[in-house]
Amino acid sequence: MQELKDTQNECDDRCLPIDRVGVKGLRFPVEVRDKGGSVQRTVATISLAVDLPAHFKGTHMSRFVEALHSHGGCLDVHSILSLPRDLLKRLDARKAHFEIQFPFFLSKPAPVSGIHGLMDYEVRFEVDAASEGATDFVVTVMVPVTTLCPCSKAISERGAHNQRGLVTYAVRSSKPIWIEDLIALVERSASCELYSILKRTDEKAVTERAYDNPVFVEDLVRNVASRSNAHANITWYRVEAENHESIHNHNAYAVIEKPR
């Protein structure tokens, strides 16, 4: 059989190394253990990448998918952490990046009626490995919350405008932290958390809770940052909040990042 030409291994004369090259938008099953000891089986969207030296024309895209499948038919946290090291060997690379994002579900009781309903949150794991150096692991949770405007409450004779906000909270930690604990930290920092099922008594409770706890978008990120600073295991964080304003044709936005 005639040997096929390997175009990727040809030399490139532009003298431009590539920081990351690989595959994105790959869907794959994943298992995540929750704080209660159960295993959630869900579907993740995955990105895999390595660096490419200037003298190589291209990388071998099929090897990324081969590496993913070599860890079995369903990923878990252990395989997620080891996969970038596998990419370094398979592609003879100096740096590897692995990103996985998936929906995570929590059963939450309504505040008065106690009726349980499922809330979904987006979670992202990012793992970077280098041939010389430690593995870097960042966990990000995306948490929807309610915020009520302190200014609106202060100047209005009746009521105050409120809106749904989205907090994107990324952390590095010295020890593993449960996804549920990161979500709870964010929800405690807002005017009120969200629920999937609310009866009338519950709606009254969350409306009044938000009214009694007004926060600007600036307050929201500062609250999360303060709680992060007080957490013994969080070594770095980036908290970003965006409020989908109910009385403006724009969104309010704030971010705080702890220096590394």
C-alpha cells in the first residue's frame, strides 16, 4: 500500500508559533459526583488544544479525539485532570489545554412551601498542563440571581425595580471545593436566589427578601469577592456580574479579579 502524504508534518516558513490549536464544540458524556454522594450523568461541550511550534505546518486533529475516547465512554473528574498530560505525549507538545462545560442540576426547595424543583447551572472546568510545570485547574460556575436596585428603592414611594442577573464566578483553590458550595456563595451575595417552582406564599417571600436586601451590580461582585477572600481554600477568583436591566435598554456590568 502506498504511504500517504503527511501534510501536517511539513515545514512552515512564516516563523509564527501558534498558542493553541485543536478542536472545539465536541460533545461527550460526563459524570459528576455531587455533594450528596450521587452521580449526575450529563452531556458536556469540550475543547482540546495544544501549542504548535513555528516550524510545523499543522497538528494532527484526530489525535485529540483519540485521546478523549481513550479515557472511556464517559469522562469523570479524574480523567478530566489527566487528559491534558495525555495530549502532551500524543502530540509532542509543550502546553495543553482542556475545557469542558456542562449543565449541573440542583434540587431546591421553595422557601415557604418546601416544594422541590430542579435548577440548572452551567459549570466549566479548565485544565492547563505544561511539559515543565504543574497542572492548572480553574472551576467556573454561572449562577442566575435576582438583584433589586438600592437607588430605586431609596427614591420611590412604592416598590423598586429588580432584574435577573448572571454571575460568572471562576476560582482556583488549594483543595477541591464542591460545585454546590460555589453556587451557594454566589446566591448569598445577591438580593435573592432563583427557584424553579414558586407557589404564591413563596413568591411573596422572595419578593420581600429581595426588597429587604437591595444590591447594585457593584455590591454583587464585592459581596462575592469578600466571601472569596474569607474562604480558606480559594487562592484566586474572578467574579463577573451582568444585570439584565428591567427599565433600561442596556445591561449593568461589573468584574473583580484577584491578582495571581
